[in-house]
Amino acid sequence: MIVLRSILFNVVFYANLIVQMIVLTPIYFLLPRKKAWFVPKNWVRSNHWLMEKMVGTTFEIEGLENIPDVPYIFAPKHQSFWDAYALLPWLSDPFYILKRELTWIPLFGWYVLKQRMVPVNRAARGKAMTGVMDRTKQEMATGRELIIYPEGTRRPPGAPPEYKYGIARLYRDLNVPVVPVAMHPGLFWPRRKFLRFPGHFKVRILPPIEAGMDPDAFLKKLVEVTEKASDELLVETVKANPHVPLPPTAEQRMKELKAEGRA
């Protein structure tokens, strides 16, 4: 049943994306930019409903009160395609720094450009990267929140942390708080796999790390608070969902936490 449900969900998921993007295109491009967020956020909510009804996967969010009223960097763990879009309805006016090739995709790229995402040429140096930072500062100055995945790419649940120094540079140059986020959607929507598993997990939004710290000290603190919460949630999620198969990284981390008396 899990295989069948996963296949059906994947088909409906992408059909839902294509249909909504085409049908709602006139509304999206006629609305002012910020109001047009209604369209992608509605798509996200519909995906949550589909995943609950078709797969049996649900989630809850803790710590929404930790989101600041000032511009900030939103820094979630990144394990799955799920966390690339799932929290958008709870954010006011977010934006990403993303590879410029995504803006070349017909229709999708137009959606991205309307929301003033910041494209970057990963091979760029010097003035090009300076331009990216200037654009980012301009967007932040209007009160927006920047979404950055501190590890840069999807990592399996329980994997050793590999935080990139880029977020420390952004923290220093933008001079705004950073909001860490811990979660384990990768147990239910594994990276590079089509299977989707039923169950329930938590998204934990942690208190912001205020602006002004030394970048090295900031990065150390970001890793410490995020990984501590991530370990706690891993234990909670595994105990609450004993039926979910664990990737080797999660199995190994659970063994380590048990040896430390934390599981």
C-alpha cells in the first residue's frame, strides 16, 4: 500500500503543481507582487492536504512566536523537497537566493522572477557576487525574510552536520537575526526516493540568534542550537513513528544518542 500510495501521491503532486500554475497564472500576474503570494501559498496548503489524505503524513509547527517582526534570515534544516516549500504559508514575504538557471524554466521562472528572488551564477566572482549581495540587502530593507539552508544541500536525517560558512557571511553583512529551524521531514519524504511514509512529525522554530555576534561565534551557536533541537526531535519522531524505516544515518545517530543517555 505504501508503494501504491506513494506513486499516486507523486502523480497528483506534480499534476497539482502544473494545473494550478497554469489555471492561476492570470490571477498571479495581475495581482500586485506581495498579494500574488496567495497563489503559491495556496498550492502549498493543497499539498499538505494531499499528503495527509493520500499518504497519511501530518505535521505540526512549534515556535511560531519566535519569528521576529523585523527582517531576518530563516535557516531550516534541509532534508527533503518538502522543506523547500512547506513553510511558505507561515512566512510573510520570503525570498531565496537561487541558481539563475531556475529562472530560465518556462512559467516557473516567471513565477520566481515576479517574487523578486535573487538569482546567482554559481561560477560568478567579484562584481557579480557583489551584485547579489546588493540585491539581497535591497530586498531585506523592504522587510522581507531570506530563506537560507545552512548546510547548502539536502542531508539525510541524523547525518553529521556540514554547515557552510556562507550563512555566517550573510549574517555579518546583512546584520539581521537568524531563526534556526529543526525538523525531520526526510524520514517521511526521503531525498532521491519516490516513497512517502505515513506518520507525524514536528517542525520546531527556535528563538532567533540576534544580530551583532562575531561570525565565527554565531556559526558555532547556530550549529549547537540547531543540532541539539534536531537530536531531540529525531528521538521524539522515531519513538512516535516506529513503523518508519530509518536511513543508515538516522540509525547511527540514534545509537550514539542512546549511548549518551539522550534517547
